[in-house]
Amino acid sequence: MEPFVRDLNQNGKEVYEDDYTRPGISGFGGWLIVFSIGLILTFIYAVYSLVDYVWPMVESGEVADYFSYYPALGAAVLVETVSHLFYAVCPLVLGYLCFKQKRLFKTMSIAYLLLSLLLSTVAYFAYLSVSELASDFVDGALRDLIKNGITCLIWTLYFVKSERVRNTYVV
């Protein structure tokens, strides 16, 4: 029985499954640790915000009042709530994919970063539409948007170019 041909090397010679080893660095380490710490901190902050800020507003009926009397503020609260839910769920999914070394981790991480940037943009424009908000609050949202843009650019380039990510997440 002939061994399974994995692919062709640079000279066109067949490389068999038994001969194939991943070159270079691989495994969980390096900058992936920094990304994972960021995911953990994001998850903790999102859960804290949901429990400490969002849930009390929902329980007291304050959110319903916002939608009734201040629709723009209600929309801003809705965007904020969706953002916190996104930041509470996605790090769990990415953590699972990361530690199981699934190929989908790279794609989902890039999608997470791009959706995070999109949510920051939507939140910024939602806050701009609320005239009752202080300018410092809107300025803070703009800083968050710029920070998310830079973060998205850096980590997306890392996931696209990294030899470690390419060699680790192949399953």
C-alpha cells in the first residue's frame, strides 16, 4: 500500500505523510499569549459591565424609559449592551478554538477583530446622535474607536503573517 501524498515540495518532488514535519515555530506561545490575555481581560470586563451596569438598568425599567422618552439614548444603550454581550461570548469561543488548535481560530480571530471595530464605529455614531451626552463621553468613544482600529490592524497582520499561527492551527 502506497503512503498518502501530503503535497509537493519546492522542486516538485512528492512529500509523503510520514516525511512531513512542520518547519519553524509552532504551538501556543509568543504573541499568542498576549492576544489570549487580552481576550481574558475583555471577557472579565464585559461580564462585569453586564452585571454591574446593564442588568440593573434592565431590572429597574430604566431601559424602557430610555426607549420611550429618549429614543437616541435607548439606541445607544442597545448598542452598548450588544457590544458587551459580543465581548462576553466571543472570547470564550476563541479560547476554545485556540486551545483545541483548530484551523478556524485564525479566521474567527480576524472576524472578531473586524466585528469589534465595526461595533466601536456603530457605538461612536450612536453616541454622536445623543445630544444629552457630555462631549468627554463622545471623545472617549472616539479614542476607543481609534484604539480598536490600531488593535485590529496590528493583530490582523499578525494572524495573516505569523509563522507560529500558520504552523499551529492546522487541524
